[in-house]
Amino acid sequence: MKTIVISGGTDGIGAGLALACLRRGDTVVIVGRDQAKGAALVDAARKGGAVAEAMVVRADLSLVSENERVVKEIKVRFPTVDALVLCARFFRSRHAVTAEGFEHNLALFYLSRFLLGHGLADAMERAQQPVVVNVAGPGPNPTDIHWDDLGLARNYDGVTALMQGGRLNDLLGAAFPAVHPESRIRYVLVNPGSTATSFAGEYDPPTAAHIESMKRFGKPVEQSVAPILTLLDTPPDEPLSAFVEGRRISVDGPAFDRDDALRLHTLTEKMLSR
């Protein structure tokens, strides 16, 4: 059985995956804002007969300091991590800035995934088949990146922020093998497609109406979880791969440009050093 860390593990696809992994006997670290929801998932698994070990870590992953704390706590408890699944996201129709000065969407949807992936890399290197699964939304049609204003302070739009976040995660995946050239870790980008998840966020009325429609017509969470479980058990051979609704797509296009990926990595390190 594996030791699996899931960020955003108390809601939506993250919660569904956590429950599935617990039920089959994996050790699961559930990271999220709601301690009670995480405990409820563990209780549900155990009532169903699961005896797996579990750890619920309450954290506000929009804060850099919290991500750093989470990484330390996990590595103390679990020196070896087989898989990291990145699911945490929170939509905001209005511009918001964290206590550390980062735009909220950028901080949670991108910086957290950067910090957790690179921060747990040494623990994952001890595993037999280490894998990072970034549930973000890769696709063949990359949106523009506002290189001089990643937080969209000058012209914020929630959908634009979300789309740019997906693009940043594409590049995060593309940079990972370049930053860790000798690593055995496989980095997998996953777009599960429209899924009836919790859609955590703060929405203006038009966006809220659209979200309710997506909840009604999206596929069940269990359907999106199944291919992720397969990736955890049998990671691809390549250092970087990407899937859209279970269909593998090429990572040779502009969405995964190596130069852009390394540019973003350097820019991110500068942001974090401040």
C-alpha cells in the first residue's frame, strides 16, 4: 500500500480520492481547511471496514508559511511519500489578497502546488514509483500569461485568473523534470473534465448560476477519481505527461514550453524569496 498526500482533500475530487484510497488500504494525508470534514472522511472509511492509517492536516494553503509547515509535518511523520495529489482551489469573482501579499488565486492554485511539489520531492524520491498528480486542467489551447502582473492587480477577472492558474500549472509540470533532472518522480497533469464537485468559491450572481448548472450536469466525482487511482498505481514512464478526461495529450506544444516553464520557475523563486 502507498502513502498518499492529497491537498484539497476535504472537498470534491480530493475528498472522493481520499475516501477511495482509505477504503483500499492506503495511508492518506488529507490536507484542507476543514478538520471536521477530513475526520468525517476517515470515519466513513473506517465504518466501511478500512483499517488504513490517516492524518488530517488543517491548513490554509493560500499562505506560503502554511505550505512550509505542512511539508515539515508530513516529512516528520512520513519520511517516504509515494504520491502527491494536488487538488486545492477556490474561485473568487472579486480580487482578494492574502495576508502575505499574494493574489489569492495565484497563491492557492499555483504557489501552493509549487511549494508542496518541490518541498516533498526528497520524501517522494524514497518511494518505488513516486508520482505527482496535479489536477489543474491541462489543454492544447494555452491562455495568455500576464507575466508582468501575475496577480492581475490591474485588471482582475475571476475566470481569467482561473484560466491563467491552469496555464501556470502546465508550466509548473513542464519545469519539474528540468529542475529535478535525475529524479524518478513522474509529474502528471490531469484535466478531469466537468465534474459535479463542491466548486468551492465566492461567486458573483452570474457566475454562481453557471456553477449550479455545472453541478447538475457534471459527471459524478467517482467517475473522475477512477483514472487518478490508475495513475497512482501505474505512473507513466515519461517524466511529464498530461491527460484530459482520461485521454493522453501531447506535452510538446506551447502550453508546456520549456523556456516559459523555466522563466516561471525563476520568477516564482523570486516572488517567494521576498
